[in-house]
Amino acid sequence: QQRRGYAAATDATPAPAGKVDPSSAAAASRRAMSALADKYDRTLVENIYRSSFKNQTGVSLKYMLDFGSQPIHRQLMVSAQFLHKELPVRFAHRVAELENLPLGLSSKAQVQTVRDWYVESYDELLKFPTVKTNEDEEKFTELIKRIMERHANVVPMIARGVLELKMEMAEKGGTRPGTGKKGLVAQINDLPEIQQFLDGFYMSRIGIRMLIGQHVALHEKDDTRGEDYIGLIHTKMSPLRVARDAIDDARSICMRQYGDAPEVEVFGDESFTFAYEPGHLHQMLFELVKNSLRAVSDKYADSDDDPPPIRLVIAEGAEDVTIKISDEGGGIRRSGLQRIWTYLYTTADSPLLEMDEHTPGPVVLAGYGYGLPLSRLYARYFGGDLQVISMDGYGTDAYLHLNRLGNVQEPLP
Ligand code: ADP
Ligand code: MG
């Protein structure tokens, strides 16, 4: 029987002290760690290495909800103790992974910067004394908030590193991306092994940020979030209301870029609610609506006809809540359909090309090529999924499935 949830990591059973297996994976990890030893203290590197072989402990939405029925001071204490054990393990897995990437990606400056963030965060957590009193918990919360800030730009940073690698490979392979920025990224070959890494890496990041965010939200139980919240989870979230917010945000970006924005019609039961993390839903709908707005705006750019409205339908099922976003923006070619799930695939100008080592790129309607793959990860994180079906020449339907039972344990790459 698998031990789960916060309790699993905080009970008395010690985690196996580095179940080091003699496989080649372990050897590779050992080699990777020796590269770290040039830069960091030997004990720290040994600790990271050992932690990277411990199992991560998953939690589910339902678990977080059930946990929320306990007295708040107990929740905070148990949650802090859990995170104090669990976060270093998750960070160590990421360090080992970042040191072991294929195609020389590990040696890219951006990737090393990100790796250093994980090493530093690991180190700070390990140095933090056992959480026993409310004061300890208070300080611990401050620490994980700082960690969260340190890692804020991981996604664009890694994206930029991957982009550089892809451009280098394209040049070596004789592909001339051309001088224009337009569609440059779309011409570069996909790298399946990198795709696989990014899926796992970003999924892990979603999990880490959910755990930290949940603790901080429990700690800061404020008035902006009402009684119906348990941490970040809204126990009576109205998907319709979240959809309206996401549509407003997406349309205002569209307005800024195109001077106008197609209408979005919403269909759904005003009073329907279920327990979910509204931030995640907002993020996914925002990305999907932006994609539709862009497609419709482009298609009708030179037309005298009014652009047809985008339709967002919310369906309440027994297991799933499904949200469909339909547009008549011309669809996606079947040859391009596989690639929409790959990171960096975009048919817009990439703002990443302008990004330097420290500043993330601007908020734009499209161009990072991260909207769809990241949204799918958010959906899958809580047991849902995202599908895109296109009618080339007509339009696109995106189906976002959310698991409403919340009993699926987070995927742990
Ligand atoms: P980005 O929007 O930054 O390009 P996404 O991952 O959101 O990245 O989308 C990738 C690509 O998929 C887009 O550049 C576009 O070519 C295509 N796409 C996504 N959604 C739609 C849609 N609703 N209609 C037409 N094309 C779409
Ligand atoms: Mg997009």
C-alpha cells in the first residue's frame, strides 16, 4: 500500500537513505553530480545526490480539501513539516535532471542558472531547522515564499535555453531559418527528447508551485479570498465566472495588439460550482481564448464582414466538467496539428528572441508557443486533459476536461 499525502512524509518512518542502484542511470547521475562538485560544497552535492533517489510524495485535490477540515494551526504545522521534507526531494530530482539533459542542453547558460536556483533552494531548505513552533512555521513560510520568487522566471529561462539549442542545431544541420523573425521557430525541427524533458520538468514545477502556493495561502488566509477557500482551492468555484474573467483579460490583450477583439459568447449554468483551483482554470482558459481571438482576428483582418463570435460552452458531467472553446478562425492544418503540442511551436513572432538573460519577455497574444502544451499540463495535473480538434479552413474546437472528483494523485515526473 502506497503512503500518500502530507502524513506520509511527516510520519516517523524514515525515507530510505538513498536507495542507490547500480544501474547506468545512477552512474549517469553520479557523473552529473561530479560536475556540480566543481561549484558547490561536497556535502551539499552528496546530499542532493542522495535526495534525488528518494521517492516524491504526491497529493491530490481531494487530499488538500480533506486536509483543510482540520484546525488551521495544525494544518500549517503539518503542511510546513511535510514541505520541509518533500521540497528538497523534488528539487534534488530537478537538479539531477537538469544536469543530465540530452543534446548538450545542460551546458546552456540559462539551464545552469535555473539549476543553480534549485541547488540554492535545496540548500536553504536543508539548513532550515526542524519546524516545531508557530514561530518556526512563520519563518518557514517566509523562506518558501522567497524560493517561489527566485523560481518565478524558470519557464522563459528554460525556453530561451531550448531556443538557442534549437537554433544552433538548425544552423549546423544547414537549415537557414532566414532573417525574418516570422515563423522562424516553426521552421526548426522538433526534438522529441527535449519535448519529453520539458513536459516532465514543467509538470513538476506546477506541482511544486501548487504545494508552496497552497501553504502560503493557508497561512495568509485573507479577506480577499472568502470562507469558501481552502488555501488556493475554491470549494465553490464558478467556471462561468472564471471564464468571464479570462475572456476579459484575453480580449484586452487582443485589443491592444489588433485594435479590436472578436466577441466571445458564453454558455453555461450561472449557479454551477465545483471545487477547483481558479488560478489554474483562469490560466488555461486565458490561453485558449487568446488562441481563438488571434485566429479569428487574423482571418478577418482584411474582411468587411464582422468576425464570427467565439463560443465557450461549459458542460457539467458526473465525473468531468468540460469546457469547449469553438472558433471560426480557419483551423489548423493537419500537418501542423501534431506540432501544436510541442513547446516553442508557434506561428507568431517569438518574443523570446528579444529576451536577455535576466528579463522575461513581454505579455503578448501569442508567440511563446507554450500556451497549449502548458495548458494541457495544468489540466492533467488535477486529472483532466485538453484536446484540440481542427477543421482546416473553418475553425478549431478546444475541449478542456476537468476532473471534478479531484481524487487523482498529481503526476510525479
Ligand atoms: P502561441 O499561441 O504562443 O503560438 P500556442 O501553444 O498557444 O502558442 O499555440 C501554438 C500554435 O497553434 C499557434 O501559433 C497557432 O499556429 C496554432 N493554434 C492554436 N490555437 C489555434 C486556433 N484556435 N486556431 C488556429 N490556430 C491555432
Ligand atoms: Mg497561444
